[in-house]
Amino acid sequence: MTASGPSSALTFLHGLLRDESPGEIPTDAATRLLALVTAHGLDARLDEAVRDGRARVPDAERPGLRERMRTRTAKALHALHIRDQAVGLLQTAGVPVLVLKGAAFADWLYPRPELRAFEDVDLLVPRSSWRKALAALVRGGASAGRRSGSGPYVRSVQVPGGLVVDLHGRFADAPGRAGLDGEPVFDRALPAVHGGPQVPTLSLADHLLHVAEHAARSKWVRLGWLTDVHLLRDHLDAAGTTLDEVRALADRVGRRRMLELALLLEARAYGRPYDDMPDLSELVAACEANQLAPDTVDAHGFDADWHARLVDDPADVAAARRDRWRRGVRRRILRLVGQ
């Protein structure tokens, strides 16, 4: 099999996810397909497939692939070192902290850290301790940057060595609902344990909803996010949690359709059966089309129409619009007063 056309390109990417034999990258399609592999965070999987003989790339591309892998491995190990330092600083200061997304998954869910691409370290602290946490990181040598556009309780912190730590005092709320926020998230958290998470982190259910929202809130869904969904699902049984329990939590916090969209995309990418919400097929088709053209899609936002199809009823849509307006006004006020 070769990956020259759009459908075969997606098949090639799915083959990398499944650790199958995706085949050969033809020379005339190499530049574009390798760019897609990088955009989706699958460089390490391609490198592994090439070394195992399951995939073939043009000879001219091999040195570049190996160099990217050396760089990625070094960055992943450095990022995990910074993560551990930041967690240690906050714990010493008496601040409860949970590690989110890639920085939690890389040396827990994945066989090797470089298999989970991530560019920064996301930490969650209780909102009441957010300023104390920020001060602790600054005392430890970090320099606080500007507030993030995500809201008043997110700050990007530059640490020695060039890595960015995003300090969160809250989750972004789901449209019109309570969202994954507050003490229950910390009550359900997983501690650092041998053979499990290497740092304190979210429960599997909360991780699934968090990753699902990242996938669903963008028209361009990185396949790396779907790998997270896949691995988290595989860990549910071992943790004594069922997918039905995750769905019940999603219903309570207004993330059910977002969860189902991510599960449906994961099922298609990994060849799993799925029959829970077939009305999401139009959204899935749009996501899969955009997976082949991520440079033309806003990966960090969605329009009102996309938003409306991800929530359960019109009242949620109206509430979400009011919430976005209030947050926009608040951001403008904060900019005016120099915060």
C-alpha cells in the first residue's frame, strides 16, 4: 500500500496509530505526508515502524526523521525533569497540584516518553491556591509571563531551560454547565504510584473528559489526542471504572456529546465498533477531512455553529454565548488595568 491520495493518507496515519504495517511513502507524496505525521505527533511511531520494517520512507527523508527523533527524545526527558521540579516546588509550598495531559501521560500511559509529543507542562492547582502556586514557581527561578487568553486563572511561566509551564487555577467550563472544576476533581485524583502515574494527576474519567474536550472543541483533531483516548479507555478496567461511569460524569458536567465525538473518532481510528450517537457522523466527517489539512483549520477554536452541535440543547448554546461575552469583557478590563 502507498499513501498518495487523501483517503490512503488517513489510512497510513491510522496504521501508525494501530502499530500495523502502513506501507510505503511514495517520493512524490513524502513532503506532505511527513508534515502530517509531524502535525499529528506521530514522528516517533513512524520512526519505530521504519526501524521495524513496517513502513518505508524515501532514503532522502531518513536522516531528517532520525534527527527529529533525537531532538524529541531529549525534549521529552527535559520536560519531564522540569515537570518533576515544578511539582516538587508546589508540594513544598503546600499547594495541591495535578499534572494534566501529555506531561502526565508520557511516562505513564506510553511505553516511552517520546511517543507522546508535548510542548509544555500543564499543571492544575485549586483556584484558591493559584496565586500562592505562581509565587512558589517564581521563587524557584521561573519568570511569570502574561495571562493566557484562556482566562484569569491561567498563566504561562517560563522556566530555566526554555520550557513553558502553564499554571491553571481552573478548567474551562463546558457550555452552560458546572464543568470539571472545583474540589471533586482533586478528590478523585490519582496519586503518584509505582507502576502507575509518576506524578499526582487526574482520575481516568476526568482525563478522558479533558482530552475529549480538547479533541471535540477543535475542528482539527490531532491523532495524538485519540491515542490518549485509546490508552485511557484501555486503563479503565484495571482502575475499576467503566465507560458508563465516565458517561454519567460527562452528563453531569455537560460534556457528553464532546465525549462521544472523541470516542467515535477514536473508534474509527483504531477500528473499534461504535453505535452510541450516530448523529455525530457529520462532525466526524468534518474532523477527518481537516485531519488531512490541519494548516487550513483553526486548531484552538470553533465557530458558533460547531459549538451548537456539540451541546445538548439551545439553552446551553445561549448560556455559552453569554459566558463567552462575559469572559471577553473581563479580559478587556484586565488588559486595561495592566494585569
